[in-house]
Amino acid sequence: MVFSSLVFLFVFLPLALAAYFLAPRKSARNLVLVLMSLLFYAWGEGGFVFFLLALVGANYAIALAMRRLPKSRGRKAIFIAGITLNVVVLLLFKYSAFFVANMNVLLAKLSVRAIHYNAHRLRFRLGISFFTFHELSYLIDVYRGTAPAETNPIDSVLYILLFPQLIAGPIVRYHQIAAQIKERTVGSEDFVAGIRRFIVGLGKKCLIGNNLGRPVDLIFAYSPDLTRAMAWYGALLYGLQIYFDFSGYSDMAIGLARMFGFRFPENFNYPYVSRSITEFWARWHISLSTWFRDYLYIPLLVRTRYTLLKDCLCIVLVFLLCGFWHGASWSFVAWGLYYGVFLAIERAGLSRLLNRIGPLAHLYALAVIMAGWVLFRAKDLAAARIYLRLMFGHNTLTAMNPYVLHYCANSEVLAIVAVGLLACLPIIPWIREHEKTIGPALPRPLVFGWQSASFVALAAIAVFSVASLASGTYNPFIYFQF
């Protein structure tokens, strides 16, 4: 089940809200959320939900065992066993096919019999990367003493399975939400703010992200025959598509959580205004980049004496793992290495130059980001090389396929691109900031008119988004594959 579906909007969500607010106590409300979250996940993954429950139970027991052994050697051994358990589960379900396929390529070169592998038994499971990182966060936070081990099994299950963040984040760390699981309130302002945020996310996904999906697919399918301008245009379209698709999902998740009294961390902060790759990763998928920073990069860096070389190597290693976390393919590994190298170069001194060149730094960042999206989107490394050659290398094509040009650069698509580019700018935060300063001095009719216009705009976004869903428009979330 996905947030941008009619079943979710008009069946699941109303039932979940009704059951939640009719429940008499906090403990009963948490149980309602657990049951609805199990239904939400089982809708797409069926029987795997029982394995997921068993894994949550194992992590619950491991955390309690660490709680009982606060300063013993056994505590560290239990912690390592718990981390190993979760990593092995992730490797089996997400990466086993990749490892076996590459091993068979190597064995074939050595004239050795291939390994037989039943891919269906250990196929990729929806959201496994995200809930594994939630499990790891739980164990690490308990081990470090950042948050106490959860003694209530229902509350423990709720942290992992809470449906707004179950499939594709944001990656909410245990210490960020532990107190909210125990005690939270939902005022009318929270509920209305949650609805508004959800509608904005739905609009991003349905009205911009979805409508750019098919043009992007077509351009990448015709990649050997693209002019340089069309190749760059295709990279731009995909950059907009993935941003509005994923940030739209995050907005919906944050809005849903707010309706139930939870405050999730922000996941995006206008990443395309960045003037460096370092700034981009401080604004893009913030919950993932800070997870890697706090749980991997900083521990690696502080174990021994600091050197710039060590810092750069840690950055590259962490982003290699970040790329591999996204998907079991060499193109994702290359994508992670690509960003790791640029981040290391900036750390080594390029950032000082970028600070001096002003707007040119923004052009540099956008060029690097758009080229990176080609690695991310291409079906394999060979396809990525062809596409990048069209963007940066010798390209003699001067005329574009008229079908591709008509379908991907018609007035409707160009209008969506224009709206998308405007929405990438922090215009709304600027308006809100000035509302606080000049709003009290404005005439009341003008304030009322602005508020009415905002309400009408939100209502229009909701209506057009639902109409788009009803028409069966292109709908899969890109990040569900991770």
C-alpha cells in the first residue's frame, strides 16, 4: 500500500484515524497504530510481516539483555550479535542475488560450475533498508545510553513498524522518538498542520513527480540518440522527478505522523539551491546522511588521531556504503564513490575556492548533481557511460527524434518543469518569515484574503491529485526499490 493511492486515502487512513482517536488510552492508541501498521505492511508483503515481527522481537530481547548488563563484557558481545543479526538479514534479502550473480561471473571465467540460487526465496522485501536502519538505530542508541531500552513490547514494535515511516523513511532514530512513543498529544493545530503537509506532499508526488516519470523513461530509453541539450534536459527532468517524488513522500510521512501526534525530523531542505556537494548532502535525504554521519563516519574518524587524509578516506568509505545501501548494483556503488570523491575533494580544499566564486559555485554543484543522477537512473554502468558521454563528450547529433521531442518537451511538460523549478526555491519559507514580521501590520481583509487563497490552493492541490490518481497516472515511488 502506498500513501498516494485511493485505497489508502479513502479507506485505510480514515479507519486508522477513527480507531486511533476512539481508543480510550495511550496504550490502546499505540496498539491501534501497531495493528494498522501491520495491516499496512502486510498489504504489500503478506506473510513476510511475521518474519518482520520475529526480527523486531529479537531486537527487543537483545536491547533488554543489554539493559540487564550495563557494564559487562557480555553487553558488548550481545550488542555485536544484534548488529550482526540485522546486517545479515539485510544482506540476505537485498544483496544475496547480487553477490551470487557476480560470483558466477567470476566462476565462469575460471571455468568453474556456477552456484545455483533460488532468487524467489530470498527476494528483495519492501522497505527492508529502512527498517533495518531503524533496528540498528535502536540497538546503537540503547548501547550508547542515548535512550533507554524499551520494556513494553507494543511500544518496541511501534518504533519499528509505525506505518508513516516504515517503507521509505524518514529514518527516525530511536532517541528522537522514544519520548513521543510514551507520551504525545494531538491538538487541532497539529492535526491541521499534518493535513496541510500531507496534501503538499501528495501534490508534489502526483502533480509533478508522476507527470515527469514517463518523459524521463522515454529520454533514458532513447539515450544513444540524444543531442547534448536533450541529454542535459533528461538529467534535469530526472533530478526534478526524484526530488518531488521522494520529498513528496517524506512530506506525506511527516504530515501523517503529525496527525497522530509524532514529530518526525525534516528530510529535505531545498537541496538544489546548494553551492557545494557538501551543502547538497546537508539538504538532501537528511535523515540518511546524518544517520551515516553519526553512526559510522564519526566513530570511524575518532578512533585514532585525526589527519586530513584519514578524514577524506572515511568520507569515501561511508559514501561507498551509502551508494550500496541504495541498491544491489555496481551503478549504485559507482554513484556512492562519485559523491564520496567530490566530498573528499571539497574537504581537502575545494570548499574554500567555492566560497569565493559565488554563483559559479551553484552551477558547479548543479552540474555535479545532474551527472550523479545519471549514474543513479541508468540501468547499468554501460548505459550511464553512454549517457554521460552525450552530456560531456563528443556529441555530433544536432537533430532530436521528433517523437521524443514532442512527448518530452511539449507545453504541458515544460509548464510542469517551470513549476517544479520554482518549487525548488525556498519561496514558501521566505513568505512565512515575512508573514511574521509584516503580517500584524497588514489590514485584516488582506490577511483574510491571503489565508483564503492558501486554503483554496491546498484544496485545489488535493482535488487535482485525487483526480490524477483516479485516472491511473504513473504512480510508483522511486525510493520503494531501495
